[in-house]
Amino acid sequence: MLFACQPRSATQDRSLENALSTFVLEDDFQIELIAGEPLVADPVDMVIDEQGRLYVVEMHGYPLDLSGSGKVKRLSDTDGDGIMDESVVFADNLVVPTGIMRWKQGLIVTDPPNVYYLEDSDGDGKADIKQTLLTGFALSNPQHNVNSPKLALDNWIYLGHEPAVTTTIYEDLLGDKGTEVYYPEKPNVNRLSQNAGGRSIRFKPDTYDLELLSSRTQFGHTANEFGHRFLLNNSNHIIQEVLSADYLDRNPHLVITEVTQSSSDHGSGAEVFPITINPQHQLLTDLGVMTSACGLTAYLGASFPERYNQATFVSEPVSNLVHVDFVKEDGTGYKASREHPDKEFLASTDAWFRPVNAYVGPDGALYILDYYRQIIEHPEWMSEEVVQSGALYNGTDQGRIYRITPKGTSKIDWSDKLSLGTASPEELLSKLSHKNAWWRMNAQRIIVDQHPETLIPALKELAVYGESPMGRLHALWTLQGIGALDEETVANSLKDPVAGIRENAVKLSEFFLSQSTALAPQLLALKNDPDPKVRFQLMQTLGYIESESAFQVRKELLFKDIDDKWVQLAALSAPFSESSRLIDPVLNQYTATPAYNGLVQKLASMVGASMDEKAILTMVQRATRKNAKNEYNWQPALLRGLAQGIKSKKLAGSHGSSAGLLAATVFEHPSTEVKGAAIQVLEGIGLDNVAGKSQSLVKAEAIAMDNSLTGEERSMGIRFLAMANIADYQDMLIGLVETSEPLPVQLAAFRTLSKSEDNSFSQMVIDRWESFTPELRDAGISAMMMNGERIAVLLGALEDGLVQKATIGWRRSVGLMANKDETLRLRARAILTRPEGESEKIIANYQPALELNGSIDAGATVFQKNCAICHQMGEDQGIAFGPDLSSLKNRRAASIMSDVLNPNLSIADGYDLWEVELQNGEHYQGLISSETPTAINLRNAGGIDNNISRTNIKSLKLIEMSAMPTGLEQSISLQEMADLLAYIRKAE
């Protein structure tokens, strides 16, 4: 079937015959239906092998059926009309299979908790070999399970993967968190942590290599022609992995919490333009924006118009469309831009059209896999009445595969007719230069598998002198794959006229650096390469070379691109002995810019984390030196970095000299900013080894009581006293918690008192509660959360109405209701949660708000007062903690109101709360906003970030509660609710 698309009128005809009439497709393209039910149903991934055999993965079990209904089918066009007419079950009894790729003489299929190799060894069309390659992955919500095996340019197989999703309603069914991930054939080799730590992985079955990647992705991932990886999640449809795992373990003192960046120039949760007639959406569907992005696919088929050579396609099944971006170079990264401001590459009027994946075939066509279901959302996040309606599996016996090509393209001619599998080594070599990546990658895979020794000289010739840039690139990696790459070939490729090949050659040089220095001069010569990606790769690779010349080049590269944070991180990823040498040149060239301040702080943080007493003293000496010109631009950043590095570490050494110098700085330095930063470091080191400690405390007390000083200056004296025996200053500090004192003084005194173990503190808080300003109340609640005795007093005050529940806020409410002490936990839940049925009553009471006319301007005020502390409204308003509320603008007002009033109904994907206990006993709660193999970033309400090294974490546990507090109805009237809804749903 072939159709050059035209829009259609509303219809309920969901037959195969009517399918093509539902589409609106980009001009100059045509779409064909090449397979549909009953030959195929519920397709989620496909592959075409070197003989032209089409294999499709069918995931029938989504969302809740784990009975083993999944299949792999082989489809064929036996009569040559361009439409599949034969279907054979290649493998069955799979649970929720999520991906497929060609490997050896069979297929690799992801079916969590396992990754299988399936092969038909007797030629009957059905797999009789089923080998478990890997096991241990979580069996959770299928959209988060391990998926999408893809052979990459570097000869590794990459698997998409992310942490097991939190489930409450279906915990028994989909609550599996996985085990260690390993090869069952070699259980003691290369084992990864539980569920691979929720990160994507790569592996080589032949050699049992298995590695964690630096990043994670949801359902799908892709790479461009030069090997740059792109990922996604439901709301962000294209994310670049900038820093790979290879370079993150060289410097244990560098805490990196970001390795990816969003590539879309039209935002995360980008606006989309569906044309669906009578769309069907559930409770948490964000209409009009990316909410189910999956199946990211770089178009490398070379058969579309030239502008598509840099295109990526992503499926958006909830909105019944396929989105295209054009990806452009942008320094060390990429920017992805849409082609049209208000329409999509492909959209359907049929609400059951559910594109979930795409595949670029040997003909350069883009194949779209249509899951074709009435409901695509998971029942964890939909209303109970829909779950009970029996509609969850409507369409499970249906599914379609479409072929998109430029208008005028002939029908498919590859079905069971390709001969690449029987090609000679010379024929395979020629395919490495093919314009279509399908041929290049399959030829490379087969050559690496066959390992033809006679082809090595020709491969080397192609790598250096081949006319096709892609031929040269694939020849390089093919040589590496068969173990025949040599230094001479790499050296020649370092001079290639194509930047992407030079970049890959730099990376390939790493295979030789530990045994030979012959490539070092050629590498160093690339320091002035005009391409920023070549320089970025060079910076990372030079981290493996410890020489003066390599250091000088790394320094030059850093200053050349110092405004790029990724270049900074690449520079610091070198071993600590090398990266720490950058401190002097950075300070010598310092200018007061955010780039330099951030770099200085990172460098100092590494020194602090090293716990090297001599190095820390040297830094303190430099950072506290008085400058006759009163210029202290970099000193505060240096001290703050030291404090950050020392924080959460078990202090090694006495650090007496540093402590004494810091104490003197607090009293004598002319810069208030330097004084404050010095205290931060001193708080990590302590006063025990300060010479003249008692005299210093006398000075600090005098500062605290000196009314002629500013409140900020006096607060430093109080913070100094806080490092001593607080009981000695208790009466003085209580006297400073008075409304007549400046707020900085009150807060500093109050926070110091809160560290006291004296039970009288709790009573002071309750006695003075009515006179406390909001900031003091916030500090008071935090202080009352420090131990069980104080929590008991706080709960009593809540029960008696002395402290209002709304004052507690989301963070403390969650902490109270997740307390380890069962008595306190149950008591807190009884106070802070609503009785059964009360949420429904509250929602019912607010129904009149849906009929009121809301004011957008008044709603903005309601947002600022009640929501902005945790939510953004676009990029300009609020704080990025919870979901961006601008993404809700097209949802039904009733659904938005329900989530506002009953936030624990479900936890939005990606907004789980975590509790972290550090080795030193400190506890933090928040969202994991980003993570790397070495660190996590924990984001708290107010957008406060804590970068935490994994080595400092004692325990990390999930808190299965919404980060949004209940009780909002206590502060929002019906009219204010109408105003808030109008503001959230306002047109942009």
C-alpha cells in the first residue's frame, strides 16, 4: 500500500485499509504500510539482517501481563509486491521483550531480567539456541527496562537502561529491583552492581567485557555517524552524552554530577503539534508537549533529501506523531532544531496510532513501528475506572510497520534477497564506504566476526587513502575490532582532512599510549586544531599522558575554551597529580567571570577532597593573603572550593596550621567575603588545633555583641562560637534571638543554639514561635527535626495547634513520615496525612472552582506564593525542583486540580524522593537531579543542590512519597484555585 498523505475527516475506521488515510506527512515524502495484523502485532523493535530477513519483536504483555506472551517474528514478502505476507514465529515465551539486533548467526534480544542470544541452527526458521548472555536487570515498568541493543562504531554493544521505576500500586508485579548484572557463563567476571546502578551499559559477548556507561536513557538511544551518543527520556527527546565513563575514574577527587546536556533548542518537554481526532489521554498525560518520547533514531540512510543527513527522528506515541530534529554542530556539543514551528514530520488523526520506534533499512527508508493500542500509558498513572474497564489491552492483536521514503521511491526489494551474508572479504570491504550506514555497520560487524587476515592490508589502505570519509572511519574501527590497528595508521588518521575522523583517531590512539609514546608528538600537534570536538577529545585523551609537554598542551586547550564547562571538566578529569597542577596557571590568568570562578572552585574542591594536609595549607595561605590593592576576586572561590571538598569527608591529619591561619583571617582580613568563606573551611577542619583558641573565642564573642558592626559581620562571630562548646554561650545566644536584633544575627544565634544537646532548645522554639519571622520558623522546624526528642516535641505542638501543619513544608513532612522510629513515624502520619476519603471530599469541595472565571494575573500571584519554591513556569519563573508547570497547559483543568490537591495519587516519573545518609552521619533528602559513576546531585526544595561523592554515601534509599505536600487547600480559596488553573493553562 502506498499513499502520499492527505488529511482526512473524523472516522472510527481502524482497519488496515484505512490506515494510510489518517496521516499527514512532510511534503515530498510517501508512506507505505508494509506489514500489519494479523502478521504482526504490538511491534516495538525490528532488524533487517544481511540476507534481507525482517525480524520484529512483539511485546504483548504491556502493561501488566508477565505470562510470557512476547515473541520474535520473521516477516517475508514472498510475492514481491512490497508488502509482507508471511509471518513465522522465530522465538516465543518471552516476557516483555524490548529490543533486538543482529549478532553472529542469530539475534540478541533484551527481555529483562535477561539479554538473550537466539539462533536457528537447523534452518527451520525457529530459534533452537537460547543462550542467556547477561542477567540481573530489573523487571519493572517496561518503558524503563533494559532495551534497544545497538552495535556501535567502536564494536561494543550498547544497551539502553535506567533505574527501575517506583511503583506503588503494582509493587508485587513490577517492583523487582534486579540483582547484580553479570554473564551467567562467567559469573565471577566483570559483575556490575544491582541493576547496573540504573545506568546504561555496553558489552562484548565474545570476550565477556562488561562496562557501565556514564549516563542512562529511557526507551531508545542512537549515535551519529562519528559515534556521538544521544539519549532521551519521556519529556526530553534528545540528550547528548558529553562525558563518557572512560575518563571519570582517573581523578577520584573530582566530583562530577553531570555528563549529559539537552540538545534541543526548543526545550525539554518541547511543544508538539498533534492532529488527533478525539484523543484519549489519562491522568498524567501532558498534552501538547513531549511526554512519551521514545525510539530516538539518527537518520544515516542517505536516501532522503540532503538536509536529513543530520536528522534525528523520535516517536511520541501519546500524541500520535513522529518528530524530526536537524542536529547542528555547537562547540563541544550539538543543537537540535525543529524544521517547522507548528507541525510535525508525521502525525495521525487516529488516536490508536502509537509509534514507538524507528529503523533505517538497507534501502535508506525510515521504518516506523506502530504499537497500535487504545491505551499507551501505564496503569500506575491512570484512573482506576480506566484500569477496571478492560480497555488496557485493546489493540493487543494489532500493530503496523510503515515505510517512509521520498516520493517516487520504488517498493521494497530487499526481502530475503540480500547477499551481504555470503559476500567475499573484498565485497565486504567495499561496503564500508557505502553511503548508507546500514551497509557500513553490517559489513564491519561481519568482518570483525570473520576476522579475515588477508583483508588487513586493504583495510589499512582504505583507512588512510580511501576516497570516502565514512570508508576511512569504518576501516579504522574495523581494524581495531580485529586487533590489527597499528600506530602508523592512527598517526596518519590524525591528519585526516575530516574533523570527525581526526577526533576518532585521537580516541583510537588511547589503545597504544600505555605501551608506547610514539603517538604523543602527533597528538600534541593537534592543540591548534580548528574543530572544538577534536580539541575536546584531545583534552580527554591527553589525561592519560603524564609529561610536561602534555600538561602544557592541556593548559593551552583549557584557556582556549575556558568558557565551556565540559572543557573544564575534561581538563580536571586527568589524574589528580596532573589536574591539580592547573591551579597556578588558572589563578595567574584569573579574571572575574563565572567561568573562572567555577574553575577555581572545582580545582580547590579537588584539593580539599584529597585531604592532603600540606596541599590544603598551601591553598589556605594563598586564599587568605592580604592584598595591598584590596583585590580578592579569586580568594573566596578558592576557600569555598576547599570547604566543599572537605565537607562530608572524614578529616585526616590535624590541619592545625591551616586552622590557625583561617581563624586569624576571620578576625583580621579586610574582605567580608573572604572572612565568610574562611569560616566555611574552618567549619570543616574545626577549632581543636587552633593555637590560642581561647583568645580567638573571646574575640569572636566581642564581634557577636558589637552593635556597631553590620549584622553579617556579627553573624561571623556567632558562627565562630558555634565551633566551640555551645553551652558556654547559651545565655548570650538566647538573648540574640530577639526581634530587635538584625535578622542575620538572629538566624546565626538560632542555628548555633540548635546544635546544642540541651532539651531546653525545643521549649524555646515553642515558647517563641508566635514571634518568629518566616525565616526563623523555617530554621526552627529544621532544627526540631534533628533528633527523636525534638521531633516528639514538634509533633506535640502540631497536635495542639501551636504549630500549623502548612508550616512544615514538603521536605520536613516527608522526613517525619519516613522516620526510622516506628512510634514517631506512625504519629507523624496520623497528624500529617488525611483520613481515608478526605482527599476525595476536598476535591469535591473544590469542584465549583472549575466553573469560576480565573484571572491569569491573579493566578501568577498564587503561583509565586504557593508553587514557585518548587516549580518553574517556563524558564523565567520559579525554581526547578518539581515538574515544570508550563508543560501542563493543555491538560484538563480537573486533572491539574486533582494533582494539586492530592499529590500522592501518583509520583511523576523522575521525581522520586531519596534519602541519603553520609558516612559522617549526616542525612539529606531530595530528588536525584543528575548522577554520574562517581557522584550524585541531590536537589532540594528551593532548587538547592548538594553534590555528593558516592564514596561518602553510607546508604541511599527511596522514599515512596510525593515531593509535593498535601494541605494546599488550607491556603488557596476557590477563586485562587480558579486563578491558578487559568495561569497554568494560559496560552503562551
